Amino acid sequence: MLRHAFAALALVATPATAATYTLDLTGMIANMTSGSFTFNNIDFQAGGLTLSDITPFTVEAGDTIQFTVALDGSFVVPKSFATPGYAQFVGINFDAMIPPIEPVATSGVLNLTGLVGDLPNPQPAGCGNCVGLIGGRAFGEAFSFTGLFGSAVIDALAAPYEITSVSISYQINPTPFAAVPEPATWALMIGGFFLSGGLVRARRPRARVTA
């Protein structure tokens, strides 16, 4: 009986093996969308580009998503105004920004390639209420890039979550103002913008899964 008890304890204590998903994505700049909205009497401009209509895959806490994105042109992030705070953001979004489950915590590394223009003082990538990574700066001139790469770790997730699309997006403030929402609020607003407007879907790469 004691031997069986030890066997059961060992089984319970063994964690599930975390998965790593590797995405090689492309995007066509001609499919980029943009729009504007107002939040707390502050004007915002946002834009985005769906990179793929990928084969859906399901992530759990502890899983890693590695990604490489190559664009056929320059993804332009326009000039932004803000004093003080964070106002100019760019990010990669794995499915909807706000999943129908809580909590979600994502950390990782986000790198831009083919960067044209200055990108001073980038903020750490990651957000607490979205399946994605963001990077930003307080205010600045327009800049552009032709690709990005990095990795995201799903740090906390209340339940398994299916990812069905990947996009990149930006948010700026086109006019000066005195207060700026926190990055988590940015994620919420971007999510609402894309969920209401929809995005053009591109070709269909597949996710590779490694143990």
C-alpha cells in the first residue's frame, strides 16, 4: 500500500511538459488597416496587419511562442505626441488581445529588423491582460521596420487558450495631450479596435511544435 502511495505522489508532482511553438510569418503591407477613436477625451490612431491565418494551436501556462516575421515593405508607425507617459506603441498580437479567460500574463523579447528612424527608450515587451507583446516609447517621430522576431512566454493562464491568428499593430496619439493610459489600457483599446473592425487575412503558414 505504501509503495502505491509513493507512486501516486510522484505522478501528481510531475509537471506537464511545456511546448514551444515556432512561427515563420510573412505580411503584405498593402493589407494594412488603420483607424481612429477617442478614449477619455483623448484622440488615438491605430493600425494593424494580419500576418497569417495560421493553423490553430492551443497554448497553456509555461508554453513558449517563437516568431519571425518578414514583411514585403515598411511598416510605418506615425509620429506621436504625449506629455508625460507612454504614447507610441507597436506590438505583435497572438489572436484577440483580450481572451475570454483570466488571468493572462505574457513576457518575452520583441525585436525590430530593418529599423529606419530613432526608437529611444523602448519599454519592456509584454502585457498583463493580452496574449501578445508590446514595446513603446513616451513620444517621438515616425519610424518604420520591415520585420520582427522574438519569443513570448505564457506566464499565467487560467485555462488552455486556442490561438487562431497573428497580427502586428501600432497605436499613437496624433495630437498633444496631458495624460496617457497605461500599457494595459493600450492593449484593451487596440483589442477593441481590431475586434470591431476586422483585419484582412493573409496566407496560411503553419506552427511547428517542439517539445
